[in-house]
Amino acid sequence: MQLAIKDALGTQKKKNSKKRSPEAKRIKELEKELARKDKALAEVMALLVLKKTGGLFLGGRGRQHSKEERQMINEAIDEAIDSGARLWRACQEIGLDSRTIQRWRKRADGGEDQRRGPKSKPKNSLSVEEQETVLSIANSPTFRNLSPHLIVPALADQGVYVASESSFYRILNEEQLNTHRSASKPSTHKKPTEHKATAPNEVWSWDITYLKAPVLGRFFYLYMIVDVFSRKIVGYSVYDVESSDYAAHLVDMACQKEGIRKDTLVLHQDNGSPMKGATLQATLEKLGVAASYSRPHVSDDNAFSESLFRTLKYRPEFPTKPFASIEAAREWVECFVHRYNNKHLHSAIRYLTPNQRHAGEDEVILAQRQKVYEAAKQKHPQRWSGKTRNWDPIEEVYLNPEEPSHHVNPRRHVPRKEAS
């Protein structure tokens, strides 16, 4: 291609025309495009070489580097730049900021790290015996399949406090026992219409997901309704087709089961044909249920249902092969719903089960956990620089909140406002 361009340029130069022809302009554009692509290719190759030479093992933001390590990093980056890489891209590949490299090179001593580390052991650090206890608990048959966020509340329910979740994670990381095992990717969130729930049966969310059937290209359809406040699954069923009639029947049965009165419930859903069907619309109007809809083509507007389906499909016991029959699918879903409602400790509701939250048992359970933490603080006060963990019940849950302040971290301690 380059030879063709050079031949065309040579032919064009022989013409002593003062005005460029369209062919000459096109050749000039192709020449620029080729140069740009060559430069980009050279940068990619340089970054690949940098990565293979162990750049990620040398770098690392916040890590303490010796003088020899910094010299090796500078040499690796210089080699990448000479091969066609830009400074910030090379630094990004190695896990450092370009300003850090510039600061190292300005210093006469080669950028030797001046940090000397702590001179004494922190008073709130765990002893060797306590660290061994953390490892034995995390590796025990009871807790080895749970994350520290689930282990710590479970221990608190038993009247035991060993260490915080961060300490569990730190010790497991030091022993290389903590790895990312989920096949999912982080989700994003966009701002739609807001709904607030302060008690069960005020805001529901529902959706339909596919379950693989034995015939290729065919699916079973799981209809599922979840209470936004308590996270309880209040209605579910599996059918072989998507239908507004089936959806209307499920909503009707769930409302009767929960004793829903007219004009007290909001049902949020997406814009699928079963949700927009005339049968469901008439049923909602008859029941006095207000319909809420997601924005078109925005699945995040129905985040509670999407999160529930993710939990369902990423369970270890979720079948890797298609369900043999619709009866098998219904049986599996029934077992999942029973475990989810009665045994699953949900992180968004202070690690309670949905049934505990739905039945109003959360205040008693959380008060008991608070007593356990207070007793632990009295025993080792030096391990708390402030208040203990917040075990106050979550009083408000927002579906698609309009303000960022409505996103509350359930593990953060936020003091309640005193009544005026």
C-alpha cells in the first residue's frame, strides 16, 4: 500500500500544476491516515512489550518502591516511549500516574522513597491468635462459602464478635484466600422516576426472565414480583409463554395473598408487551394499583428485579444445562424462593432475611446486634476510633432515587436526627 502511495505521489509531482487535483488530496489524506495507524500500532506493540516485561509487578499506586525498582520502572517506560508509546499510556499500563514518574525524575537522588513506615505497632491491631481465629472461622465448613459481609452479621447473631469485615478481607488477602469468583460485570445506574417505600407492600417491582428449555431456541418464562422495602418475593410463577393474562393472574394472586388495599401500592415494571397488555392494565385498575414504568430501553430503571434475577442465575446451584421440563423449572424456582425469603441475608437491609424484614422483626434483631458490638467495644475500646457499626433499621428505601443522597450505605453509621 505504501509503494502504491509513493508511486502515485511521484507521478503527481511531475505535473507542474499549481492547483491540487482531487486525486492528490485523496492521496494526502490516505498518507496521513496510514501514518496515524502506524503510530497507533507502534504504541500498542510497545505497551504489550512493557506488560510482558513485568510492568504491572513493578508498579502499583501507593506501593513503596526501592531505588532499584524505580530505576527499573524508569528504564522500562523509556524503552516503551522510544518504541512509540506515550508517557501517560505507559504509566497507565504499569499502574502509576505520569506525575509520579515526573516527580521521581526531578529528584537528584533518583526519587528514592522517603517513607520509613510506622515505628511502633498500632494499638488496635489484631493479635496473632485473633488472626488465626479469623482464618479458622473463614475456612470452617459453616462459613467457607460466605463472604465476610455475611460472616460478621451471622457471628453477631450468635453473640460473637471477632473482627470487622475489613479485617477479615485484609487477613484473607494476606493469605491469598480471597479471589473474585463472580462471572458478572459491574452494572451502571441512571436516574428515572423516583418511588419511596417506608413499609412493606408500598412499592413492588416485577419482571420476566428467560430460563433455558430442552429445545434449542425455546425458553420457559419466570414471572417474579419483589417487594422493594423488604426484598421479599411476594409472587412468582413459571410459564411457557409471555402473556399479559398470566401477568395479571400473578399480580391478582399476590395482592390477595398480601391483603393489598386499593390505592396503597405502586407496581413498577418495564415496557414489555406483557406489562403493557390490556388484561394487566384492567387488572391493575380493578385492584387500585398504580402502574409505574421504566424508560424505554433502560433496564436499570427496574434495578430491584434485575438484581434479583442476577442473584438467582448466579447461585452455585443454578443449572448449567437447560431445565428438562417446565415442572423441573417450577420446582427449582420454588426451592430458590424459599431459601431467598427465609435464609438469604440481604446486604441492603442490614443482612436480614426478607421475611424478617417483611414481618417487622428487624428492630429486635438489629438491637441485639448493637448490644454485641457495644460489649465488644467495651472489651477493646482502642479498636474503635469512633462509634460502633450502625445497626439502626433502614426506614426508607428508594426505587430509582432522584438525589444521590438517597443512596445510603447500609454499613455506614449515620446518627438519627432527634425529634424536635
